[in-house]
Amino acid sequence: MRRKKLQVSSSSWVLIFFGICSNIILEASSFQNFKLEFKDKVYSNTIKTVQLFPSEDILAFPAIQLQSRQTLELHFDDLRAQSTTYNYTIVHCNADWTPSDLMKSQYLDGYQDYFITEFAYSFNTYVPYTHYSLRLPNAQIKPTLSGNYLLVVYKDNPNEPILTKRFVVFEDIANFSGRIRRPSKVETMDTHQELDFNLNHSGYEIPNAFTDLHISLLQNQSWSSSIHSLKPRFIQNYLLNYDFDRENQFEGGNEWRVFDTKDDRNLSMNIRKIELDTNLTYYLETDQSRSINRYTTWDDINGLFVIRTTTGTDNQTESDYVWVDFFLQIEEPFRNQDAYVTGAFSNWSCLNEYKMFYDYSLGVYRKKILLKQGYYNYMYSLADSPNSGLSLDDLEGNHWETENSYQLIAYHREIGLRYDRVIAFSQFSSSDLY
């Protein structure tokens, strides 16, 4: 594989100018290929269990402070169980997750791309696989600007990736303060949560917060349901207030359903039967719709999952791939809607591999999914079409009391700057509601 150190030509300023302009056009257009999408996505059916998280906390949102010692870890498996050379690069993005107009030399220190050097073969598993891991930033690639970034892993061509993952690099310039509360509007006070917050940018000038500032709000680390384009309600010196009655509300959702497949000898949480044929199959307890149930609290990890096994010492290479059979009891199939199993393991998306079918003989929606052993959160959702987005309300219900995590990101485009700078990042929990 060819690798080049980033460097600037020593030619005349005219050549430099036209070279920069042409490179910007080429780099931006190269990521408009129909196959590469600027979101969390797996493009190959042999790539499984993709995770990107801060090294110090496997359950945290993938965000690190610029020029700090914080790192992110990428983990994924290839079921082809071969030694394949996978390359990676990172792409700087605007606040709306379109590619920015920057050249890589303007936001990367090191190489433009590099290959993943850390991999290991599975050990003592029924399903063989190769596990790959990567830590960012590293000696080869390091971001030098804050902003949204897309990590692209590919074999030969970055426009033909095997996976893409989003992450954020932020600067500690401004600060969020806020709280999650029960809405005051009668129509949403029992089903939604309201995130009221302030942004304090003391010592940092934002000439026009209504046009140059962009705020993103996420619930449980999911970009699919995020809120954007909020404008300040009022400004007092360096304090921007975002205390609204409707614009900053999220559906409360419900506590996540849970199952645990770490043990292949004993039945654990929500498992009613384990069978072994060519590989293991875990049959879950039959679930019921919770749309009209009263709220019940229990501990969950807000839709995420953790890989682990009790039969080995290395969770990443000794956890097996097992079939998990889901059952959702519904009297008759839905008309004009499809049911899905959803969670972080599905990238919160409408994919065929998580789409359920109706078993008329049992009166249930059913789906068998190949998952790596571990502790999982999941829910059932409905969609009108694969592009319409998922709705949890009809099968899971919404409650203002539900414990959720929230992520806040502030982007600022300074005058003359060609990218959105992330000036603040923070997280809140709704656990202080009661």
C-alpha cells in the first residue's frame, strides 16, 4: 500500500493557490460517491460487532478533547476469519455531517491513511472470525482541528468502505449547563422529556449566535433522533439561553429490554433455552407490547451492548457468535408497517437483518439474529418503510420518568473559517428528574 507524508509544495504562490483549490474540489467530490455514506454504517455482511468508544469508558459517547491524551478505540470482527489488510482514514465534516471544504493536510497530522496493525484470530469458538482493533489518535494519524469526523475503514478504495463510524473532537472553550425536566405542555407532559440548557462562552466571541452557532442534541448517543438548528431564546452577555417549551423535547421512551448471552452453560437474564447444533442458539423469553403499560424502572445501559463471555479470559477473541431468537407476541400482523429489533447493535436503523416476520402458528413476530456473546439492550420498533425511520411508541410506549442520557454539542463557524469548530461538548442524564 502506498503511504505519503503530508507536505506542502514549495512552488510559487500561484501554483500553491491553484493546487489547493483543485485538491479541495477533488477531495470533496471523492466522498460524494453513492456508496460512501456519512453515518454509522456497515457495508459488508461479513463485518460484525462494530464499536467505537473512549478508551476509558466503553459505554461513553465517542468524543475526545482536542490535543488531549484521550483516545478512542475501534473494534470489529470479520467472519471470513482471514488475515486481511484493512486501511483507514478520517474525514472532517461540517455540523450537518457533509464533508467540509478542508484538505487533509489542514486537519491531519501524519499520514492521509494507514493500515490497521492490530488483529487476532478467535480462539475456541464455534464460529471463527478475525478481530481487528484500532486506537485514535495515534502516531500515524492525528486530527489537528475540532469538529465532526467520519472514520472510514476500507480494503482498497476509501469510496468502497467496509464500515464508517462517526465521532467528535471538541475544544473546551464554552460550557453547557442544563437540566432535564418534565414538560409543562399538557399534550406531552406524560410522554416526553424536555432538555433546557444554557451555553456560556465567556472569553470567546460569537458575533452572531443566531447564524454562526449550531447546536446538536442527542438522546442515548443516537444521531437518528437528534435535534438540530435550535436558536437561542435570548442572549445575556456571554450566556445563551435555550429554555423552550416544545423545540427541545424528546420522546421519553421506556427502559430498555435486556438479555445476556455471556454464559453458554446456564440460563441467564431473559434466556429460556439454549441449543447447540453447528453453533449456539439462545431463545429469548416471549416479549409483550408495553405501549399501554405503566412505567416500571430497572437498570439498563440505554440501548448499548457490552461484549463478554464466561468461558474465556479475552472477551474480544473468545466470545462466540450465537443465534439469538426474538419473540414478540402480537395478535395479528401490522398492516403497512414492518417490525424491527433495534438498539446500538443495529445502528438504530431499518435493516433487513433485523426485520421481523410474523409466525402465524405461534402468533408472534419473530427474528433470529447472529450476535456476539454479551450483555445487550434492545427494543421493538415499527417503520412504514426502510427510509421512514423507526418508531418505538406503538410497541414500547413513552414515559416522562424514563432514565435517558443526553449529549450536547456546540458548533461555531467563525468569520473567514471554512469549517465548523466544536467549542463545547457535554452530557446530562434524566436520572435527576425524580
